[in-house]
Amino acid sequence: MRRLLSVRGWLTLSLIGSVLVVQPVQATVEDTSRCDRAAAHAARKLGVPLPVMRAVTRVETGRSRDGVLQPWPWTVNLGGDGFWFDSPAEARAFAASQVARGRRNMDIGCFQVNLRWHGAAFGSTDEMFDPETNALYAAGFLKRLHDEQGDWERAVAAYHSRTPEYAQRYIARYRSVRAALSEAPPPEPGNGFPLLLGEGARSPGSLTPLGGQARPFLDLRASGGG
């Protein structure tokens, strides 16, 4: 079971299947919509189907709010322990403190990009938390996996793990979440996105690199996010 630990303002615990869902005392509408807005932007920019992006971010960081599964951007999975924070400042400070201690098996942000395997594509852990930057990297990786696998579901499975046991569990959850999206409202269009600034026990993380080597599949710093 993925264990989600209480951090400061967390209040309510509930079990949904095998996922421990932690709801915060307060969550702004802006924060709640950031992952979906980032997913929509990345989907348009890189040609990844929006339902794929919306389903993956929910499998990675989704929690139930008013009976609806919604993703949360200020999330860290540290070697299998999940932490949801009330603010980006808290999440960034936590990640920085773990890096200072030598911890690198850490999944970060809306799409839980793994620092150990994919950190070379980012300027810092702070940059990895930026929802738009995080989503663009995830979309680029998914697109590359689709080119390799020839199928979006197989790409999503490989996004999580190359180990069949883990991939099969993940894709089962993904199918369930994606099916539910047909009855959920689409993300509200934003008024543009901020500039992309350079300001698990999941075998071996949410994103498993091709060939087992860390490499930046989409270098956002080089592209400028334009």
C-alpha cells in the first residue's frame, strides 16, 4: 500500500480501494486545477491525447474532493511514502531537505517525475514542481514511449514500470480512472500559462527511463517552453 503521510494541515483520512486518500484542511481552486490545466497545455503542445494526460495525473496524485478524483501538484513520493503538502513552498522545502540528505528516489509534482532517473532534464527540484514544466516533460516521455510501443496504454504502462507485475497493476488503475473521466467536466481553459522558468516503491519510480539510464527526453531548458 502506498502510504500517504500527514503534513501540517492534513485532516481527513479515508480508504478508497488500496489507496490512502488524505484531504487537506484548505485547498485553493487555483491549486486544485493546476495539474489539469498543465495537462491540457502539454497535450496540445506535444500531441498526447488529453484523456491520457488527465488520467495519468490522477493515478499519480489523485485524491477525492467532493466525490471527484482530482490531482494535486504539491505531492512527493519518497521511496514509496507519499506526502501531500498544502503549498508549493512546503513541498519544495521538503524536497530540498531530502536532497541535502542524499535522497534521490523521489517522485515530484503532478506527474510524479522521478528525480533519480529524470532529474538531469531539470535545473532544480523547484523547477520539477512547476505544473506546466512537469506536465510537458511527462507528455514528452509518454510520446516517446508511444513511438516505441505503438499504443497509448502500453506507453502508460511503461511510464510507470517496465516490470510486468507493476505495469499491469498500474494500467488497471489507469483504465478505471480514465473511464470515470467521461462523466467528469473537462478542465476549465486558463488565461495562458506562466513562463516555464528554470527558476516509488514503484520500480524504480513513477517514470522508468528507456534502457535503464537517466536521460532527458525533453530538455525544457533548451526549448524555452515556447
